Amino acid sequence: MALEMKIERIELHEIELPLVHPFETSFGREFTRSCILVSAHADGLTGWGECTADAGPWYAYETTGTAWHIMAGFLVPAVLGQTVSTPADVVARFERVRGHPMARAGVENAVWDLLARAEGVSLAEYVGGTMARVAVGVSVGIEPTLDALLDRVAQHVDEGYGRVKLKIKPGWDVDVVRAVRERWPDLPLQVDANCAYTLADVPILLALDQFDLLLVEQPFHHDDIVDHAKLQAQMRTPVCLDESVHSPEHARWALDIDACRVINIKVCRVGGLTAALQIHDLCAERGVPVWCGGMLETNVGRAANVALASLPNFRLPGDISASARYYPEGQDVAVPNFELNADSTLSVPEGPGLGVAVLPERVAAARSRHLVCV
Ligand code: OSB
Ligand code: MG
């Protein structure tokens, strides 16, 4: 008999946590991280989702403010008091909402966790995951000097990370990648431009071909696929799209025109776990590898990422680093922490749902806004 749950209460918690190390990308330097946690309550169980919209519209157009508005005004009312048996019931209720993928993901993922807990299975099992450990790497931000960057990379290599991603931007690219490559000739390495280049910069990007990179991530405009296709046609290194793929349709359009040969799947950017699974399956059918991106999540979002990354077509290491890389000890909102295994993997939690426990006192300590919807 199919499980049925009536969603009795949904709460929104806007939180802010300090990063252990500032994180700089081509769009700016962050010292803290904001997000909205969503809790969905039914039958004495609670499911958690993390909406990774940040304080400002720098990575994507969504912010904590717009996501709050869309969730509180439209998404929460669409599911509150409703009976659901599968995540598809939630997706169907959100169909009228255009855009705002991060807001949708926050609510949808809370219901995924709730339903997996009710079924008594891990989220990894619930999504069809097959791997007990997922390969991971670390995303290294732009540093004030090349020496500081080399120190950071050395620290992470010493910690056991088997794959490194460097953030690049005009003026912080070929020479930086060359220096890292010279010091670590065999390190699996990739770069992420976060949209900082244009077609005029193709010669710079082609110069990266000499460094044997796993991929070059999102060099061009945040909505572009056409210019990326022009680059991929000339470039040996696989182009990987992040920002431009905000739905399964965008993924299909990008693959249809060979705009990329790898896709970074971020659960929130694509609108939730359902869409993430669809992109995974589409890429598997087309023989295109995917990997799991990160948005400096708390252990709530990280647990969802690890569950997703346990699917078979996640063939490249994810930006899912150990918890200690992100927030000071004792401040992340959920336990236990994710620890790096000696083979540069994280273990997939086996407990019900996300497999981590949210600590209400830690949520309350980090919280700047709270809404209870009944
Ligand atoms: O482009 O992948 C990105 C963090 C915030 C916004 C965008 C990106 C990132 C990262 C961090 O690279 C990855 C992580 O969570 O470790
Ligand atoms: Mg990226």
C-alpha cells in the first residue's frame, strides 16, 4: 500500500554562518554564508531541505529574500495541508511556478527527506543510489597571492583531497594553473570561471588545453549555451556547464548542440532532486558524465548532495568536501559531520532520510528569520 502523508506544518529558517576561510570567486569574496532551511512536518516526523540562494544575486538571480517570498507566498501554500505519497506530488503542485529553482528545491527536498524517513530508507536508497562512498574534491577560491593559493592547495592535498578545482577569472588563469600544474604534475585538476569570460577570451581558454584539466566550468555568460558550443568545438578539454543549466530542458538543449561534454548538477540550481535525477538519467543515456556541484551547503544540503552523488553516472568527483572545510566546529546545523576518507571519498549515510540530525539549538543560534506555516 502506498504511503500517504498529510503535510501538517512547514517552517522556514533563514540562517547565516561564518565560513572557516573566505571564499572568493569571479563574482566576489564571501566571509559568511546565508541560506534558508525548510522543515516539513507530518506524523511526528520532520524532513529538512536547504535552499542555497545566497544573500545577493551574484551566482544566480535568486536571493534569500526572493526565495523567502516565493516559498512563503506560493510554494508552501501549494503543499500545506495536502496529502503526498511521492515527491512527484510536490512537483505537480509547483508546476504553475515559473523559475525560482532554488526556492522550489528547498521545499521539494524537505518533502523528499520526510518521505524517505517515513519509508524508513536512506535518501540515497530512495533516489536509487548505488554507491556506498562518493568521490569528492575541493573547490579552492581565488587568493590574494599565488603563494597563498599554492599554500591552500598544499593544505588540501595534505588533507587527502584527490581532486582540486581552481576558481579562475581574467588575470588569474593561465599562470596560476601553470604554477599549480608544475608543482602537482599528476593531480586531477579542473577550473571554474563562474561566467567571467567572453568569446573574445577564447585564446586564453584554449591556452588551458595544455594543462590536462578534467574540465573547464562555465567560462561564459550565465544563460549561454551558444557561445559555449563555439568554444567546445575548438577545445580539447571538456567544457562543463554549471550556471546555464537550470532545468532538465536546459540540459537537453545544451547536449543537443554540444555546448558541453560534462554537466555539473547542483540540486538547488536545477529546482530540486526530481530535476537533478532527470538530468542524471538524460546524461547517462547520452554517455555524458555528471558530477555533483556544491554551494557551500550546511550538513543538510551536503547530505542531499552525497545521496544524489551515489547514483551511477556521477563519474567525476563532486564539490562535496568534508564539513570541516566549511563552518567552524560546533556551528553546522546538523550532525554528524562528514569526514574525508583516505581515498578522497565521503561515506553515504545509511540512516533514514538525509541520515543527519538537525540540532534545533544550532538552527536557532544561526537564525535571523523564522516563519511557521500551519
Ligand atoms: O560555481 O561551483 C560554483 C560555491 C558557491 C557558488 C558557486 C560555486 C561554489 C563552489 C563551492 O565552487 C563548492 C563547494 O560547495 O565546496
Ligand atoms: Mg561552478
